[in-house]
Amino acid sequence: MADLLVMKFGGTSMGSAERIQIAAKLSAEQHAKRPVAIVVSAMSKVTDLLLNTLSKAEEGDATTVEANLEALKTRHIECARELLPADRHEAAIQGIERLVGEFSRIAHGMLLLRERPPRSVDEAIAIGEQLSAFLIAEYMNSTSVAAEAVNAARVIATDAVFGNATPIMEATRERSAGVLKPLLDKRVLPVVTGFNASTLDGKPTTLGRGGSDFSASILAAALDAAELWIWTDVDGIMSADPRVAKNARVLPEVTYAEAAELAFAGAKVLHPRTLAPLAERQIPVWSKNSFRPEVAGTRIVPKIAEGHGPRAVTSMTNIAMVSIEPANTAISGTMVMAEAIEALSRAGVEVPLITSSSYTQSFCFLVRQAELERAQQFLEERLSLELAHGYLKPISIDKEVGLVAVVGEGMRGTPGLAGRIFMAVSRQGINIVSMAQGSSELTIAMVVHRKDLEQAVRSIHDECGMGQPA
Ligand code: ADP
Ligand code: ASP
Ligand code: MG
């Protein structure tokens, strides 16, 4: 659809009645000019609350489950009362109670069985987005903007990797054409739930935490949209997380490749997989602040004409460094590495960084803490003989680490840059545990101790002059 605009509103942009009104106004303004579809996150902190409820159900903690269910219901009902005219309250409360009831049914099933099957988790946590989509669609309808809440389980098709599913684009295109095009043709604004989807045979899935960005980009690609605007709570993509570097600056333009590297290296402003579906179709993306819509934001584009140096520095926590080292030279380090990588790939574990030393034949890599147990299990199984016979030292794991990454297309072939970056960090007395330059030459990454992470980000940010002038 040549002139379609897809917009996504994140958790803070949907976080209260007042924020929902603003999101609706921003949507209606564009909808008056061209076809618009929006994708919404759950109200801020709701997904955490839902996940906590399911964990507590599995533990058998009925008291917390009931308290959480009450909190969930109250938050949405209070929001509906504030948001909607009185004659719509009753119907809205019924709608909210129905959705909370669906969640409650699954949570109570888990409480009974003391089990939390991933498929049921995905079905349950998608309720957060269904509640927020319902609220904003009701509000728009009350202001005479025709809108309809659409469950993305009817629209986005994925594989069956529950909790971190991957879209199947062809099927998603067909489903979008069937479900969303008729609404758009009637000038009804579809309000699609972010974060969730379903398999080809209809089992509910989710796209990973923060996945609503990804939902929006999948839909923008599937519908051949003209643009995607991602509304969040900062002015755009910045030279660093503004919570870490106070003088961080908004970047007016970044390339798809830079944005993707930043997201993969921990910049929470975008879900790591957001850019892939768009880059293929070269759909322009804007990252904008719903609290300050008058600010232009960041434009993500295929290419930036003039050269530019390092653009942003980002950090990642909740990771662990795994080190594997042969105990003697009787064993080939390359072979061990091949076996380890194969084990990680079979485990479906992502490796954000890997480095090796040819002398000791040792190597180390990062995995996310959430995937650590699985990674360890697959590695120990695969390398069991080598470990049992003492060819390998015991696998060592360090959880007190963080990853710092400097990103910028213009860093390619800039002599002395890596040296300056490492010097800036060393001057602060920070020990660099490991370092790597990605083969894309877009990123220089290093692992430091967790306690030094924020300081490392700030010293690189200052050394490269990335921030606002003082
Ligand atoms: P949403 O709920 O809208 O999806 P998120 O909380 O997921 O928003 O992402 C926005 C947050 O990302 C910002 O509040 C900011 O603290 C954080 N962030 C981390 N790195 C960056 C960066 N380089 N640029 C902008 N924001 C960043
Ligand atoms: N609500 C989901 C989460 O908190 C998805 C999102 O907000 O992008 O992870
Ligand atoms: Mg987000």
C-alpha cells in the first residue's frame, strides 16, 4: 500500500489515560491525511506484571496471583474510566473483565498444575497488548475516529519458537491482506497488538521482550508501507543511553546497519530484529518522542552520504562470559571451538561476541544470562568426553561482566580509533576483559567488569566527542 503509514506506540506512550489520548491524537492527525495502521505495546510495566503472575502461579503462590490479577484489572478499569465518556464505561469494563478473565484462566491452570508451558505463557502475556489495543480503539471510536482492535495472532505468522518466534513473511503478507486491507479500504484504523503472533496452525507465540517494535516492522514490510514511525519516550536514537550519559545527543540520521548494530549491542530504544524486514524493502523508519512530537527525531535510512566517525556507544548487561581452554596441546583448539559453536547453534543460543587466542588455543564468548543454563547444558553434553578426560579445563563462567560497543559506519578504516577508544577506557583504570571488532567494521566491542560498564560508556562517549557540546 503505497501511502500507508505504520506507527508504533511503546509502553510509556500507552502508559496512562493521558498518554493514550496523545497517542490517539497523533494517530488521528496522520489518519486524516493518509491510511494509518498502529501497533501498540501493553501499558508500561504490564508485561512484567503478567510474567510475574505466571511465575508465582507456577510456584503455587496463590496470594500474589490474586493480588496481581486485581492490580491488572484495576489499572485498566481506572484508565478506561478516565479515558472514556461515562456512557461507554460499562461496555469497556465488560471488555476488560473478559480479557483479564482469559489471563486469569491460564494463570489458574498454571497454579493448579504448578507448570508454566511456554505456549501458554505466550497466550497469556499477549493479553497485555490486547488490553491496551482495546482501550485506545474504544477511545478513538468515542472521538469519532473509526478504529478496530486487531489481535496480531490473526495477522503475524511465525515459527513455533515460543517466547522468541521468527516471522514467516509470506504467510504474514497473506494474513495482513486478508485482515488489515479490508479495514484500511473502509478507512477504519487498525489497532494491532504488538509483541504477539501465532504459528501457521494457530498456536500463540511472542516475539521476545520489547518485540512490539519488531511487530510494527513486520507489518510495515508485509503491507509495503511507505513509512514506519516508532513512538517512544526519548527524542530518537541517541549517541548513548541518556540514563547513562547525561550529555547524550540525538542522532538526526542513522543507517539501517548502524541502528541494527546498536540494537543488537543493547540500545533498548529498538528491538534488535526490527530493522531486518525493513532493510529488505528499504522502508524509511523514524524514531520519535510521543512526549515531544514536535521534535523531528531520528530518521533511519539505507545510506548516509557524507562520512562520519563513531556515532554512538551502547552497553549490554545480563550477559555472561563463557571461557573454554584446552588443558594441554594434545587437543586441537579449533576442533573444540567448532564443537562448542555447533552445540550453541543446536541450543539456539545467540552469541553477541566471541574472541580467541591462538597461543593458548583458548576462546571465550558472551551469551545472554537468560540463555546461560541452556548454553551450559549443551556445551557440557557436547564436550563431555574432553572434560571428563581432562583435555579441557572446566568451563568457566563470569556473570559480572558487561559489553560496551562503539558503532558507526564511518569508523571503517579510521586509523588509531581503536587505540584511542581503548586508551580512554584504560585511563579510568578499567580493565578490558576481552575485545573484538566485528567483521562488518561497524562496531568495536569490549567486555569490561559489570561495575565499570557505565564509566566505560561515558569515557568513550567523551573521548569521541559524541555528546552535546558543554
Ligand atoms: P518503548 O516502551 O517505547 O518501546 P523502551 O523503554 O523499550 O521504549 O526504549 C526506550 C529507552 O531506550 C529510552 O528511554 C532509553 O533510556 C533507552 N535507550 C538505550 N540506549 C539508547 C539510545 N542509544 N538512544 C535512545 N534511547 C536509548
Ligand atoms: N510489552 C512487551 C514487553 O514489555 C513488548 C513491548 O513492549 O515491546 O516486552
Ligand atoms: Mg521497547
